[in-house]
Amino acid sequence: MEGPSILAKACAIIELIRADLVLGAGIFVVAGELLGQGRLPPLPEALLGFLTGLFISGSANISNDYFDREVDRINQPGRPLPSGRVSVIELWTLSLLFAAVGLGAAALLGWPVLALAAAIWTVAFLYNVLLKEMGLLGNLCVAFCVGMTIIIGGTIVGSINGIVLTFAALAFLFDLGEEIASDAMDVKGDVLRSSSSIAKRKGKIYALRLSVGILASFILLTLLPFFMGWLGYGYLLLILAADLLMARFSYRLIRSNTIEEGRSAIRHLYLTWGMFVAAFILANLI
């Protein structure tokens, strides 16, 4: 009987931390290291950077479930906390443990990295407690945390160059546009949370237009590394292909007539964002 219980608890923890998001945070830190020095970072720095991003992000994601518990009881009763698979005490213990490991890994990389990691954790926690309901301000906080994971990577290797800053800005813009679009697809959830999202205050169409406008800025910014001479024609070819897909799915997003169509467009935008990440990394390694 003990085996299934342990397995069930492990599955609940994976759900709590949102494995795809924490892995992405860890990878972004390592990507920042790579972009900062133009080559793969030493294994110790890469590993500690990855763990910093993973555990800081995981801590924030875990505590988020506590503050979303009332909404989840209605919308997602199968989530670990409302379903009873994880208790409140277990949730907070795990969140604090993740924070300690993440900050500990950051401390081993130096005080500037620790300061940035602590700032990200603080902003993420404030978002969970207060800022989630504040519409655009909450969206900006999430986008800030995503972009700063790349800055942490550059800080680890002591090089926050133009490529690092551009990639961080792209991560910020993409996440901001996606957050606003996702809010537009979850107006019912906003009512339950008493949220003041842009979609709730100014309507779905306005929110989607703003989201696509931000994504258009994203597309323009992708060309900067080429025109500044930081990256060459190989990067340009990769990025133009990704830009075309980003434009296509942005058009599908703004033309979506149903929530399902909108969410499908957002999923495809996420996949396209993965192409941009790959383009930046490959262009720096080749």
C-alpha cells in the first residue's frame, strides 16, 4: 500500500510545481549563461543556474495553488490541494523547501545572483498574494520574472551583453502578450477571482488587440541582433521562419471566435516561442 501512496504524492507534487514551467525557468537561466559568453557554460555553473531557476519558479508555483484554492475548488477540483492529495501544511513546507534550495544554489553563485533570485521570488510571491487580481500590473510581474531568469544567467557568467538583454526583452514581451491573451480566454475565472484584467475592464477584443500589438513588437525586436551585427545570416534565416509563424498564429488569435480557437492559437504561439529560443541558442553555438 505504501508504494502507490508515495507515487500518488509524487504525482501531486509534479502537478503543484508545474513541471513544464519550472524546467523552462531552469533552461532560461542556462540560456542566459550561454548567450552571455557565446558558448556552453562550465557544468557547475550550468547546474547551479538550472537549479536556481527551477526551484525558485517551483516555490512560486506551489504557493500559487494555495491562493488559487477557492477558484480551483470550482474550476479545477482535481488539483492537488482541493482534491486533498496535498495538505496545506505539506504545500507550504514544500514551497519553503523549494525556496531554500533555489536561494541556496543562487548563493553559491555569488551575491549578485542571490539578490536577483531573491527579487524574483519576492515579486512572484507578491503576485500570488496581491497582484494577481490587478490586471496589467499582475501581467507585468509575471513577464518580469520570466525575463529576469535570463538576466540571472548573464549575471552568473559576468556578461549581460546585447544578446542577453534582447533575449530577456523578448521573453518579457512574449509572456506579457500571452498573459493578456490568456486572461481574455478566462473571463469567467476573473469573475470568480474579482480580478480587474484588461479583458474584464475593456473587453475581450481590446485585450486581444493589445496582446497582438505586443507580439508585433516582439517580432520587430527579433531582428535587432542581426542589424546590430551580433548574429549573422544563419540567425536571420531561422528567425524569419519563426517570425512568419508568430505572425500567422497572432492573426489566428485576434480572429478567434471561440475560447477554444483562442486557446489553440496561444498553444501554437508557445510552440513558436520554442523556435525562437532554439534560434538564439543555435546561432550562438554554430
